Amino acid sequence: MQKNLESPIQAGRILVIAMRYLGDVLLTTPLISSLRKTYKTAEIDILVFKNTAAILEGFSDINRTLTIPNKPTIKEQLTLYKKLFRQYDLVINTQIGDRPFIASLIAASTRIGTVPQNYEKSHWKHFFYQGWTEFDNEHTHTVLQHLKLADVLGIPRIYHATPPSSTIEKKMIKGKYAVLHPHPKWHYKRWPIENWIETANYLNQSGLQVVISGSSSEDEKNYINQIYNQLPDEALNLSGKLTLAELGSVIKHAQIFIGPDTGITHLAASTGVPVIALFGPTNPVKWAPWPYNYDIDKNPFKKFGNQNVRNVSLIQGPGDCVPCHKEGCEQNRMSFSRCLESLSFKTIKPVIDQHLQNYSYFTKT
């Protein structure tokens, strides 16, 4: 269900709230581009966590990015509220949590937002929104969920997700190469190290330089080094050496990208590069990478099975329980996922071959 506005809103200053993870923020860019198409002269700001702001670098549809720490102190929270207080004509809240809801109340008197499906527990939030849409955590892709807020406003949809970019675009690596991003934030999304080594060696034998990406965290560097140390000398480890915009440029010029269910895989899909996304417990209907230039009002991926949509091949781990939409077999973020541990290199090898043989099977524009 949703409640659309009865008449169009004239807004000179708009705030979008997206205090979530890296990939979640990237998936709000189609909504923001939809706003920009209609509100051409408006000042459009976004509120995100400090550690996700870099995913929006170079995104011209935003005027300003406001940030707050993931776990702010009371002082930091109050400072933000003071900065937001009645500074906007319209607030668009993409989340159902209490913190973003409070921020929306403070920032403007006109608000639209996403509300929980359980009306009994959330009816009071409906009261404070002039327009709203219900959150669907199972049957609606996150991009389409956000775009329902464009429908609430009565404005046309833009479906294109925009990756970060720098003012100077250049190919940083010569020759043909593949990018592997082995390390997701949470353990239950990991693919075994030996599979990454086998994949990298196969790509090398196929004539591609292997480039490994990752963050600067010590845990991630240690994980990546276990892979990198087993690779040919020409392999390149860029872990912690690039900004997100620079990484986006590296990925864009690759022959292929392979990664798990993580924000960087969403970034890769948005560049147009051929992507192999390795999924286990996560529901692909909701969280699969959004394919490049996909502009259909329909979930790109189904819940079960290996699938290909435009530049994205989604490979799902085996098991009758997949996707369970839980945090691993022990139901915590640091647990293992049997489905991913059982997903062999042999499963993705023919998909790699298909992408490499048909590198120009889609058109980048």
C-alpha cells in the first residue's frame, strides 16, 4: 500500500535520507536522479553515514552530502539536528528506522517516507508523513522500493544507478585485466579463499592480469594477502590504495568483475562491466546488483537459481534453504554459510568463459 500526494510539491530545498550501508546508498541514486529530472533548480542534499559518503563522489545530481557517524555521540546527534532544523521544503526518507524518521521530522514540515508493513506497530509514523509507501523486504528490489517514493511524489522514474566518479577519468592499468573483490564486510557472505585462488589462476591462464580490490582495514588486507601470495607475479593487489571513484574507474575498464554480495559488487554493476555476483543467504529479488541500463519496472532477478540479466550474472550457492535471508547458518554476521562454501569454481567457470567470449554482448553508453 502507499499514499500518494494529492497535488505536486514545489520545493527549492530537498533532503534525502539514506543512512545505510555502501551498496544501499548507491541504490538510492536512481531516486535522486528522478528528483533532479523534475526539480531541476532545487538544492538536493543527502544525509548518509560518514563511511558511505565516498560512494557519491562526482554525483552531479546532489548539491551537498551531509554525514553523521554510524554510532554518533549525543553531542553529534544534537549538532546534526540543529543543522537540519527546518532547513528544507521537502524531506524524503528511504528508511523505516527511528533515527532517520526523527531526522525527517526535524528537517521539514513536508515529508514523504517509507513505512513498515505492520500498520499496528507503525500507524503513528503514517500520521507524520504527507505521503508514504510500505517497505517490502522480500518481493521488491531496493531500487524499485526507492522509486515508489517518486510515484508518491507523482514524478517520472529514472532507473539508472550512478557509480562514483572523479573529475579525471583514466585507465589506470594497461592491457586486459579482471578485477576480483574477495572480501565482503560480513563473514557469512564469504566465498572460500581456495576458490578465489583457483578463479584468479584461471583468469591468468585466460590471458588476463588479475587485479584484487579491497579496503584498507587490516582484517581485509590479511584476508586478501592469503589469496595474493598464491598468485602469479603479475597479479596486482590494490587493497587500500584507491578511492571509491578510482576503484570505479579501474572496474569500468576491466574485462570482468567477480565479487560477493557487497557494496563494491553493486558499484561494479553500475559501471557496465560484466559482473559475476556470488550470492548465498541473501535474497536476490531484493538485493541483487542492479544491471546496467536496466529500466524496467520489474525485479531484474528471481529468488532462485543462477541467472543473467544484461551485464550481471548472479550465481547462487546450492541448497534447498537458499536463499534463507538469514545471517549465515549460525544466524550471526560472523558465521559461515554452507551454501557459499559448497559453491565450487567449476560452477562459475562456464560463466566466466561466456563473458570473456562475448565481452561486447551488451552496449555501454
